[in-house]
Amino acid sequence: MCAKILVIEDEEPISQLLAYNLSKEGFTVATSSDGDEAMIAVDESRPDLVLMDWMLPNVSGIELCRQLRSRSETRDIPVIMLTARGEEEDRVRGLDVGADDYVTKPFSMSELVARMRAVLRRTAPMLAGDVATFADIVLDRQLCRVRRGQRDVHLGPTEFRLLDVLMQRPGRVFSREQLLDRVWGEDVYVEIRTVDVHIGRLRKALNRRGDRDPIRTVRSSGYALDDTYSV
Ligand code: CA
């Protein structure tokens, strides 16, 4: 399961942008727009990491950070602060009260995600250890990250789960129905050929020119990771 992220940000467009992009990276995202409600949201969503805007109504980012650090249940939740440009002093104060890192607005999404992964690797190494490997492909369930060789592979959440299922049993042939149940859930009605569409996307993201395709299509049966494939 990918890391759960709580976004505490009162500016709706930024909050939506973060929720959209982080979900696309495969993270599970909850949001809160108010400093007062944020602690309730923390208790409810039990996040693996909090992304917190500095300037919040009612309770400031610093105060929230202090509250998080003062309770044993929330003490270890890593915090990345979002600060406005030029608030150098705030950043120092933020790190003083226990924020793990900060990102200056306006930020690039890829930089933010890289910093989040760096913090998660540091603060939750036991979770980051939840890694599956197949040949030159490495899938990290906590960091929601897939690498092939030295390259980062960017997958949507569905492709990520598909690869995760296949990597749990290399060589085993999964029928489309089995993949539907495991990736989409048993109670969800999805057309069977949806599986083919997402396998297509997964292949496209995994394979660059010259790469061997690690996914085998088994005619009239389904899909498997090709266990004759190695590097
Ligand atoms: Ca704000």
C-alpha cells in the first residue's frame, strides 16, 4: 500500500492540484483546509506524511507542527512545510519546531515528490523496505515508486497495482478476471477489456526502445511476468 499523505492547505486551487497530482503518483491523499480541523484529520487519516501550508487560518503551521510533535501518537509523522518565497526566518523556525523539510511556493511537482520520497525513506525505512524486485524492475510499495534499471517509471495508480499483483507471483498466469478482482476490487463492475487497456499502458511506461517486454500475453488466458526474463 502506498504512503498516505495528508495535505493541510487553505488555498483550494493548490490543495486540489496537490491532491490530483499526488494521487496520480499513486499516493493516497486526504485534505484539510483549516488549522483547527487539521488535528482531527490527522487522527482520522493516520497519514504517513503531512504536507502543511505555512499560513493557515486559525492555527499557524508552526503551532500545528508543535502540536503534532507534542503528542506521542503523532510525534513521528514527518512534516513537509510549504512556505512562500523569501520567508527564510519562518523556514528556520519551522525546522526548529520539528518540520522535516520545506518546499518553497511556487514549487515544481516533481521536486516536491522527490523530497517527499526522500523524507519517507528516512522516516519510515521499515516501510520503504516493502520492495518487490523482478529482474531489473524494482517496485517500492511505500514510496509508490517503480524503477527499471536506473530509470524512474511513472505509473498511474491502476498500472502500479497491476504491476504489483504480477510481481507477487512472477511466471504465474493471471486471468483477466483475476486481475480485475485484485486490482479493481471484486465489487466493482469494470469491462474485461479494461484490463488490456491498462496492461498496454503499463507496457508503454515500462518499456523503452530496446527493452525486452517483461509481460507475457498468454493467448485466451491472461497475463504473466515472463519468468525466463532476467538481466
Ligand atoms: Ca495558506
